[in-house]
Amino acid sequence: MRTFRLLLLSIVLTLPALAENYWELPSVALNERQVCDLELLFNGGFAPLNGFMEKASYDRVVNEMRLADGTVWPIPITLDIDDQVKTEAEAAGQLVLRTQTGTILALLKVKEIWSPDKQQEAQKVYGTLNKEHPGVEYLLNQTAPWYISGELIKVADPVYHDFTSLRKTPEQLKALFKEKGWEKIVAFQTRNPMHRAHFELTRRAAQQVDGHLLLHPVVGLTKPGDVDHFTRVKCYQKLLPLYPEGFAQLSLLPIAMRMAGPREAVWHAIIRKNYGCTHFIVGRDHAGPGKDSQGRDFYPPYAAQELAVQYAKEIGIEILPFKEMVYVKEDQSYQPVDEVEEGKTILAISGTELRRLLRGGGEIPEWFSYPELIEELRKIYPPKEQQGVTLFFTGLSGAGKSSILEAVASKLMERQHRNVTVLDADIVRNLISKGLGFSKQDRSLNVQRVGFIASEIMKHRGLVLCALIAPYEEDRAKNRRMIQTHGNYIEIYVNTPVSECEKRDPKGLYAKYRSGALKGLSGMDDPYEPPLHPEIEIDTSKFSIEEAGELIMEYLAAHGFISP
């Protein structure tokens, strides 16, 4: 016990000068992206930046890809806050930055607070206003209305308990390179598992300059739906011994990607220069989010290479642009696509096809990847009928949501073996959200609580059926993002006309509204925003509850979530 007390006293005494009033100052809980940004501001990964951007630098970065002093910098690094935090920070002149669990990371001495033009930022930085682009969607739908800047005083670094030996700061990596005697270091950025094509590309790139390779994968925020970083790092660890001995080094980068394509390639190059690298590989569609719903690429395939090469000399790092590596059947080897002889057969497997093969237990050809990596990936890609699924019913009061939910829940328990969890509006209100009212803020919080619970159940591959009015599209979109990180999300819009809902009036809400005893009824004097892209839409004035339930079961079977 005495040893424990001495240890606790030691920890308290060595904490970075925590002023007593820190706990009394206004604070903001940082999300994952903001924590990543803060860590790289602290450790020099974002040099010359050492704090969130002031307005002068922000404006110039958005419009010219340069900081206020003229230094090349392509991505805004900003801290957004809501109206309440703005008011409190202005009054106090200081703002405490903490984690979601309350750990204090920094103190910000307020210098500027301003309202950005987010439409302009999206168009200039991402080249589009299309919200199918994850960076644009985050900017326009998830960031708060104010940006704040000022002097940052570090209190503590974010704490990680995974892969700690691989989490090296810029100074630590530079020291390691010096110790190894490496002078030419070629960095490779990745957010996906690496296969044979990536292996060949990285090996050739480092050999081309007679250098060594730094595999520097992202372990911060990536594109929604990406393979989790735990699985990816295990894959990198199994890949590393396949390189020649002493050829490659693995280290992890805690960055929150923006998926900004060409601008992001320049950003990544600057960061790798800060980590001590002399060369940086930029491949096809570097840091691009892929295609939109119309099948169109957000960026030309080699636009990132062109922009990175344009700024390479000023940044101080050499860019190694590589064409797409493809497997040539006749030669049984990987080659740059522009070097393949005419008439020879190119073999390829898309990411979508790979996931389909993994889920279905199909054979992955040896030319595509390594058995050790495929074995690791199979662990997180069970067949669809073993994956987590959330059915989210939304619609007006009286539309039939709960009735359909009950029918589907019973059918699912009859036909398959996964656990089924029901989160119906009345149950949620009585147990999980007791005390919440019906203001817009309280309604949103109620819906997001349900989304959080469903997302946790998705981690364990369960089935969740939620039935709420959930009147606001923004709340439903947040739930979709949260749930799809760990499982499948199926939105079911019970689109029964309000006139039919009022006839049924199972809870007497419409009668109370007509009598003036109730205000704020969704679909009457309070808006209900219909879903934009529901997976299933049902009008229970045209289908019975039994028929509606069968339609949903047919959808689940057709998409492989249950056996036919």
C-alpha cells in the first residue's frame, strides 16, 4: 500500500503544471480527428505549425496553399467550436482541450474566433461540394460554426496502449535512421492492407534510389468503412519480413486523413519530410475517396502526383510518382501498367471483389496477395449472414413502425441464430432517455443515443431493430456513419400518409394536437424530414403489417444477411 501511495504521489507531482483553475475553465471534448491534429502539432509532424491556424493563415491556405508567411501548406488545420463554447471561451480568454473521457491535453489561450466560409473551403480544398466526398460531408455536416485559434500550452500527450513500440515521433524516427546509418529514406503512405502490388511498388521505389523503405501507415481517422487499424497493422507486421533483411522499417502515423487527393498528397509529403524522409511515393489516386454514386472519380488518377511534383523542390523532399502496378499473366509478374506489352493479359481484383471473396470464403489467388495476410483479413470478414445489421425504422407517429418491427423481430428469431435487440421508441424513452424532453436538441440526443447503442452491438455482430420517429435527416445520417463503422445499416422509411396516421392515432397524439393540448408534433407543427436514400420504403396504408414484414425479410435474404 505504501508503494502505491508513493507512486500516486509521484504521478501527481510530475504532471505538467496543472493550474488549479484548469478544472474551472471552459473546456471542449476533442473528437478523434482533433486529437490526431493536436498530437501532430505537439510532436512536430505538422511543422512549421505549432497551433491551430489563425484566420490569416487559414484564408491563405484555402485560397493559395500557403501559410500567412508564404510557406507551402495545403490543408486547413483548425479547431471548430459551437456557440456555447465560443461564448464561454471569449469570456474566459482560455479554453481547455480534453479527450472524450475528460483527460486534459492542452490549454488554448484565445486569440481569434471567426466564422469560416465552409462552402468556399470545401470547393477550394476538396474541389467539390458533393457531400458523398467524406471530407466535404464532415466539413459541411459535422463541424461546428466557429473556428478558434491561439497559443497552445501542452499538458499531456494522447495515451495509446496498442502497438506502442511502433508509435514513433519525428525526432525518434530521425534518431533511428541515424542509428541505422540510413541516408535515403523512401516513405510509403497507406490506409489499407498491403498486397503483392503494394509490396512490388515499394520494393522497386526504394531500390530505384538505392535507399531504404519506411512503411508509414495511418492509424488515425481514415475513410468510413476502411479496415480497422488493428487488423491492418497485423498485416503490415506479417509483410515486413518478406522484404530483404534491414531494408524496411514500420512506424505508425496518427493522422486524421481528409481524403483530399492532390492537396493531401502535398500535405503527406510535408509530414514525411518532418519525419526525416528524403523521398515519398505517390501512387495512383493518392488519398482519393474513390468514386461518387454516379461512378465518377473525385480526382483524375494522377492529379495527386502532378501537384506533389510541382511543390517537391520547395518542400524539400523528392517525389517518386508510380503508375498503377498490375499483374501480367504471361510474365507472372507485376509491372507498371504503362510498361505492359500490347496483347498481354492483365489480371486484377478490385477492393469490392476482394471483400466479396473474403465474405463468401472464396479463394484469393496467390498472385494477388500472401496467405499470411489473407488469413488475417478473413478474421474480420465473416459471411454476410454472420455480420452485424441494424434495421432503423423511421416515420411519423402511427405510421406502423413498431408493428412492423415486432413482426420482423419474430421472423428473424425464427429463421436465424444471431441475437436480436429491439430499441423501440417507448422503451428507449422510459429507460435510456428518461428525463429528455421533446425540444430539437433533446430529440436529436435521443436518436443519437440509440445510434451509439446500436453501433456497440454491431461490434459483436448482433441484429438491432430500432423504431423511432427520428425526424431530422442530420441525426439519421450521424447514426448511419456511426453504425456502418462496425456493421450494416438499413434505413426503413415507413412512409404512411399523415392523414392515415391521424386516423389511427394509437397514442392520441393527433387528437391532443387538434385540441391545442400538444405542441411540436412531428409532421404537423414540427418538421419531419423524409429520408433522402432509404434502403426500403413502405406505406402501411397499402400493405398489411404481415406483408411489410415479408418485404423486409425478402430484402435481407436477397442481400445475403439471412439464408433464403
